[in-house]
Amino acid sequence: MSTIASLTTVPHIRESVRQINRSNLSAGISVLLLYLFAGLPIQIGVMTQLGLSPAESSSWFFVTWMTTGLFSFGLALFTKQPVSIKLSIPALIFLAGAAGGYSLPQIIGANLLVGVVAIGLSTFRVADAFARLFPGQVAIGVFAGSMLLFMLKTSQLAVTDIAIAGPILAGFVLTLAATRNQLLAVALAAAVGLLGVLLTDGVPNVTSSVGLPEFFPLAIELHPAAMIALGIPPLILVVV
């Protein structure tokens, strides 16, 4: 008790405790739900639509979130701010719609090119000049087109698996209509979806799936068509 009492006397700790309120808690929970139900499902959906093997999907998933966590943690310690580096959801959605005709090495090569060019534009302070070449409407158009194709494929999956998608949609719509609370509607829809999966497929056996990802030699192919088709639009999304 004396330790807790001495800690609460520290001014910045007491100030932090006083700042915990309903709005801050709601914002934190919203960010958590955004990571759980935006980034993760979209990445899994993209890997499914691209037809990647389990080894390729496991490696991509591990590398994405491990590097995200490590770099975000390091920047947060260095800046003393909640800085986060994460995967680009618009770029993922674009890949789901446009990368179907390319191999994984070609996709990796195009994304590597985007990263190198984006870093170069930022390093030499010409990102603003590049952004002025492409109006914001171009970036919005690129994102809207890729979103339309991604949603079309996702809607088709929802129709073919109506036993899971139906209760989720019903739970979200009914909860939103009753409470007018989008946060609660998303949480209830997630709970209904989890329950539906458990009832239809049973509890998954995790003993055979828990473990380190399977690594394989990285193959990069700098294919000209892939670099143009899969490189320029994401670069516009990132810079503009």
C-alpha cells in the first residue's frame, strides 16, 4: 500500500490517471478494434485472394507484424510518443484487386521498388514536388477503384458463406439500430461471427499450427510490367 501511495503522489502519474475518462477509453478500444478487424482480416483476405501457399502466407504475416511491432516500439521509446509504423491498408486492398496475375516474387519486387523510391523522395525532400504532379483526386481514384474490386470479391465470398456472414451482418445492423453505437455494433458482430465459426467448424486444433513460421529463400523478380502496374499506384497512395 505504501508503494502504491508513493506512486500516486508523483505529479505526472496523477495527471495521467486523471486523463483516463470515457472518451480516452473509447478511443483506445476503437484503435484496438481497428487493428483486429481492419488490418488483420484484410491481410488474410489478400493472401487468400492471391492464392499464396501456407508457407508464403505464414512468412508474410510474421514479417509484417513482427517488423511493425519492433519499429513502432523503438520509435515510441525514442520519441516518447505513440508513434506507429504499420502496413498500408489501401496498398493491401490495391494488391488484392490488381496483383492477381502476378507471382509473389514480382509483387515483392514491385513493393521493394515503391519503398526505395518513397525513401528517396523523402530523403532528398522532393516528396512535395512529386505530390504536386499527381492531384489528390488521382490518389482517391486509385484507392476507390481498388476498393471496388476488393469489395466485389469479398461480397462474393460473403454470399457463398452466408452461414457465417449472415449472422455477422444481422448482428451489426440490429445492434447499430438499437444502440446507435458503432463501437458496440462491431464488437457484437465479432462475437456473433466467432460463435458462428465455433458452431459450424468446431474449436480449431491449435496444437499443430502453433509454432515459428516456415522460412524459405526470398525470391525477388524486378518484372517491368509488375513494377509499373503494381508500383506506380501504391507510390501515389503513399506519397500523395
